[in-house]
Amino acid sequence: GPFVFEHEPVRVEGCTVCHTPHSSVYPRMLLTARINTLCLQCHVQIPVGVHGPQNQYRQACIVCHMSIHGSNVSNLFFK
């Protein structure tokens, strides 16, 4: 960043809300092994719409939401 549309936790709490700055055993220095596990810790109320019935597409967050830190063009952090 800074971005026009920032991911709120990043803006308020900083990088460490999702990343560990030292010695992470996970890719991208994340706090969890899978990106989607991390996303779903906060984003538990996923709208059905394009996500399908019963959130069947929950495992594919970053397929559409690639710019998860923020975006200058979309408030949903789409590429």
C-alpha cells in the first residue's frame, strides 16, 4: 500500500495480523499452512452468490481475490 481500497485488518493492525515476520514454517510467512484457513478465520460469513450453495467454493479464495492486501480499483480486492 497505500491503496485506495485497503484490507481493513492490514490498515488497522498491520502485516502481523496474517504474517509472522520471523521464522514462519509456512509459505509467504503466513500464520497458517493454508491461505484459505487464514482467510476463513475472519471471513466466516461468505455471501452465497458466486461462491455457490453452502459455500462450496471456500477453498478457492485467492483465485478471485488475488489482491488481498488492497486495491486501487476494487473494494473487493479483485485483480
